[in-house]
Amino acid sequence: MALLTAQQRMGAAALILAASTILSRLMGLARDKIISWQFGAGGESDMYFAAFVVPDIINYLLAGGFMSITIIPLLTRRFQEDEADAWSFFSCVFCWMAAASTLLTIGGMAVAPWLAQMVAPGFTPEQWQRLAFFMRIILPAQIFFLCGACVTALLFMRRQFRVPALAPLIYNGAIIAVGLLLPWLATTQTAQNSLPPWLLAHMDGMTGYCVGVTLGAALGTFVLPLRVAEQQGLRLRMVWRHPLMGRFLLTALPLMLGQTIMMLDEQFLRVFGSLAGDGAVSLLNYARRITQVPVGLVGQAAAVASYPFLVSLLAQGETDRFNSTLRTALRASVALIIPCAFCMAATGWPILGVIFQGGRFSLADTLATLPLTRIMLAATPFWIVYMVLVRAYYAHGDTITPAITGSIMTALCIPLYYWWAVPHGAWAIAALSGLSVSLYVLWLVGIWIRRHGSGAFTGLTGLGLRVTLCSLPATAAGWWVSEVCMRTLALSPILKACVVLMLGGCAFAALFLPIAWQCAPETLEPVLQRLRRKCNAA
């Protein structure tokens, strides 16, 4: 009964985060649609995407994305032992995170022109100047991201997922709203009369989207969680020393210094894409946005929601239940992501047509993004395995292994990016990105099996092969329908893409579902269980 209750709580948490992820991804796609419509591929959009390299690296250096992983186990135990001292420990982590993020942000803003040349060596001097301007606007967002990560970890520890689920929605909403409104405001008579000319000159282009990044980070990831935490008894004060800080740093240091190929993958696309010609940065980023949608929908919510429960099972010594939970998460994720990736590859042309094509994003840009998207989709099953497996490592208190292996893979890939991928163009950069991610995940799987046994991976390879074989004929059908209809239907571009996407998806499902029913029924079992429960309830 206890296990059932824990699974139900984990499922409810996963559903909340999944709903948030779906809405956030949809808003992210809407944001990218607006950006691609207004700016296309190249020029202003290249500089906008490149402006995130340094801010994201600051976030990685301070392990902001893994704050819940590093602080939850220590904070949970401390609250069980001494609540007053637990608040002192939390305050100490928060103060140091605020100080470090502020200092790095100020330093980054001071040397932004030099950093712009480092992160985008293929840009022109004029583009470096514009990139440095964008970077200075976006950098302060990291203070809110990193301080907010501390507060969000506290909410996760208390099994409060609703407020953190709102953060990405507010963030994306602010980017879209400010990005659209700021250039319009600059054209109003009030702004023309009251603002200095130099400021008006900088309010055009994608400046509003950069301002929206910092505003969205402040409101969504910091102010809202902080207010909720204060209402529920947050005791935050100025504390700079605590005995647990040493253990916290030992846990977080591998994540701070050992940046993995997974964390830097997007940055490599931007840095080396700037050397591959005008528009390559944008095209690679647009393709990656598409391929990360199923990763986020399938893996992110389950991985984040499951982590506190995995930690709890290990703390109770429930090794068998831990392996069972991990195996269930891996099998369910892989069974969903493989057909999803194949279907997206088959219908890639209409997908890109619906999401990006239009305005300044031409048919030629769509066709240039299509092969990059299909190449990156090949690595999505490995992304899913990584998102679940790495949290199993962290639940064991092992942050060193993923960091060291990831750092080695990063060091091996950098010269390959520069000497092989860049001369061959954007497709080679996309291919090396997927290959490096896949090899890294296989390496982590091998280490896990050697240390903890293969129980968590029992039947996973066979399931993956069966689902792949079920997907191949469905992919051929979906691809044929999509290609023929996109070339022959006489409709407006967006309407045609919508119609063809529906037809291609139906063609895929018409073959995949009956084949999977016979060869891989466990793929459909979660859906069937939900349908049975609804029928029984009715």
C-alpha cells in the first residue's frame, strides 16, 4: 500500500509537471514562430541565440539547473533533525548563490565585447557589437534563475510542484509580450518625445525579446516562488557560514566544474554554428527546439518528479523498489519516445511548415532545417535515458561519475567540431552533436551496469528494438504521404502544412498501432489502462 501511495504521489507530480511542460513547450514554439516570422534565419536571430551562450554557462558553473539535486538530500535530512539549523543552511546556500551569480553577471557585462568574439568567432565586428549589447541585457536573468533555483528546490522538497510548474509559462509569456510590445512602444509619440535618441535606436529588432528574458526570469523563477515560500514559513536571513556547506560544495562541485556534453550541447551548436556561415546558428537552434519538444514532454517531467521519491527509497534501503521504479521509468520513456521521434522525422516538413515557415522564414529555410531536425531526432532516445539515469546517479550521491565522463567526452568533441564538423557545414555539426550525446549515455549505462547490475535495464534493449521495428513501416507511410502532399496540394503554405501534418500523422498511426499491438503491446499499455479506468468509472 505504501508503494502504491508513493507511486500515486509521484504520478500526480509528474502530471503537474507534464502539463506545465506541454504548455511551456507550446509557448516556446509560439515564441520561436514569432521570432522566425519576424527575423527568419541569420542576422538578428543568430545574434539573439548566440547571446545565451555566456549566461547559460554561468548557470551551469553554479549548477543552477541541478540545485534541487544537490540541496534536497542534505536539506531533507537537516529538517528531520533540526528545523532551525536547516533554515540556517538554506540561508547560507542562498546568500552564496546570490553573491556568486551577481559577481559573475557584473563581470560578464564588463567584458561582454570580448566574450562576444569568443562565443561567436564567425561573426563580423558589427555583429559582435550587437551581440555584446544583447548579452548585457540577458546576463542579469541568471541572478534570478540561480536564486530562484534555491527557492524552487525548497518547494520541490515539500512536494509542492504547482508553483514551479508556472515558472516556464511566465518566462515564455514575458519574452513574447515584451518582444512584441517594446518595438511598438518605441514608435509611439510619447516615447519619441520623452526618450533619448540613443535609447530609441536600441529598442528595435530583438531587443525586446532580450528584455523579456530577464523580466520573465525575475517574475517567474524568483518572485513567484519566493512569495509562496514566504507565505509558507520561509525563514531567510543573512548567513555566510554553516557546517554543511562543505558537503554541499563537494556534491555540487562536480556539477559546477565538470560540464558534460549534455549541458554544453546547445552552446556548441551556437559557437561552432557561427563558423558555418550566416544563418547556421538559427537553423541549428530551430532544429534543436523541435527535437527537444518530445524530450521535454516525455522525460523531463517524469525525471524531475521522480527524483525526490528515488532519494527516499534509497534512504529507506529499498534497493529493489529503487531498481523497479527506475526500470519502469526507463521502459515507459523509451517506448514513448521512439515512435514519437520516428513520426516527427516522417512529418518533419509539415511540422517545420506549421511552426516556422512564413514571414521572413522562407521555404528554403524550412528545407534547410529539415535534414538537421531529422539528424538530431536520432539521438532523442538517448536524451530520455540520460534524463532518467543521471538522476539515479545523483540519488546515489554520485555527481562525480557523470561529470568526469561528460568532461572527457566534451574534450574529445571540441577538436572534432572545429576540424571536421565546421568545414562540412551545419549537418555535420548536428550529426556530431547527436553522436556525442549517444556515446556519452551508452558510457554512463555501462558504468551503471558494472556498479549496480543490469536490473534497471532488463528488457530495455529488446523493447527498444521491437518498438523501432514497429515504427519503420509506419515511418515510411507517413513520409510518403507527407512528401507527396506537400509537393502536390494547392493550398496556402500554413494551411497545407496543417493538413499534411494531420494526414501524415494518421498514416503513421494507422500502421504503427496495429503492429505495436501485436509486437510491442507494452507500448500501448499505459494508454489502455487509462481507457479501462475511464470505462469502469463510467
